[in-house]
Amino acid sequence: MADLKDQIEELFARRSELDPRDAEARAVVDEAIDRLDRGEARVAEYGPDGEVVVHQWLKQAILLLFALTEMETIELGPFEYADKIALKADYQAQGVRVVPGASARVGSFLDRGVVMMPSYVNIGARVGANTMVDTWATVGSCAQIGANVHLSGGVGIGGVLEPPQASPVMVGDDCLIGSRCIVADGARVGDGTVLGAGCVLTSSIPVIDAETGDELSRGVVPSWCVAVSATRPRQFDGGEFGLPCVLVIKRLAEGERHDKGMLNDVLRSHGLAT
């Protein structure tokens, strides 16, 4: 893969000179995109130290694909699109269930057991095994979603292509992301975490421990916990206002399965629900 990485980086360095009719350059880019599509490569992953490692050259390959592809009409049964990037196909052979109205772009990876209700997965994204992408949920470009995750109805997982070194959203395994949550701007959600409905999590949103009042991080919700949307007071010249935060209200045992009844009880005690 090192040779392919070098070739992509060389093409990206002279991207302003490239022409869509350059078949040699297109073949190199297609090889990188095919590896993303098959799950043999990924845009980002956690390194040994727990920090996110971004493989910039794969983002560069995606950007090159846009530069080397011209707009065309795409027809799928009764549907017509005008776009540059083809949609994935052969879902049944890949062990993926896709309900009519759902779509995923080539260059995204859907592992076996993924279910897509009418929803969308963008290029460069990775969705782990047995994950449910529920109705009107979106997984943005390069976002990394773990296995056994439920992205509830209307969840918005942000994407990021540029700059290539920017970290995408990372959601761990065994998570439940409640309805209408927004997770964007490189935010991270640990394994086994429940985000209550309507949470907004970005890299600048404080994550606070409800028991101690301590700020745990900005934009990182720890593993094995239940977290909800909240506000904290801040004084301005015009008065005191509540600014958004995410509040960790319960810690879960590692590996603890999410019991919907228990979760609803926990959330209802705070006036919330999944």
C-alpha cells in the first residue's frame, strides 16, 4: 500500500494540472477508492496511544476523485441523480440490508449485518458490522462508526474532507445515538455510550460529569456511560445565558448491554427519553 500512498500524494501535489481524461491518474485514484469501498483501508482509526490517526492520503484520493470525475446522469430504476460519484451496489452479496430510499456512495464501507433504513452514507465513511442506520440518519464523509451501533432516526453524523489532516467523527462499538442527535466537527463517542435524544456534540462542546461538575473534555464522551443534552450558565454583558454542554449522568459497567427499559428510566428521571 505504500506505493499507492506515494502515488496519491504525488498526484495531489499537482492536482491543479490534472484532467478528467487522464486515465492513468484515474486508475491510481480508483484503486484507493476501491480499497475504501471494500473495507481494506480506512480514513481514520485509533492508534496505540488512543489518539486518532488520520490517513491523509486516503482523503486526498477522495478529493482527487471529485477532481477527475465529470458530472453525469445516474439512473436507478425510477430514480435519477445528477452527480459525480456512483452509488454502491450488490448489497445482498455483502450481507447488507438497504431499504428503498437509502443510499451509500462508492468509497464508503458497510460491514456485514448493517441495516440502512431510508438514510445516507457518504464517501469515505465506515459503518461497522450489525449497525442500524435508522430513518433519515446521515453518516458524513469519512466518519467512522463502530459495530453494533444504533444511529436513531434523524441522527446527523458530520463529515469532513478538508483539510485532509482534520479528524473525522469517531463513534465506538455498541453505542446508542438517540434521535436527532448531531455529532460533528471531529467529536468522539466512546464504546458502549448512550447519547440521549437531541444531543449536540462538537469538538468545542464541554462534556461534564453530573456527579462532580467537572469538565471531562471538549467533544469527547467517555466509554460506557449515559450522556444527555444540557446547558450551563455563562455571564455576558447582556445577561446570563445557558450555553450547551453534554452531561454524563450515569456510568455503565464495561460490556453492559443497553436495556431500553432501564435507559428510559434513567433518562425519564431527568425529564428526558431516548
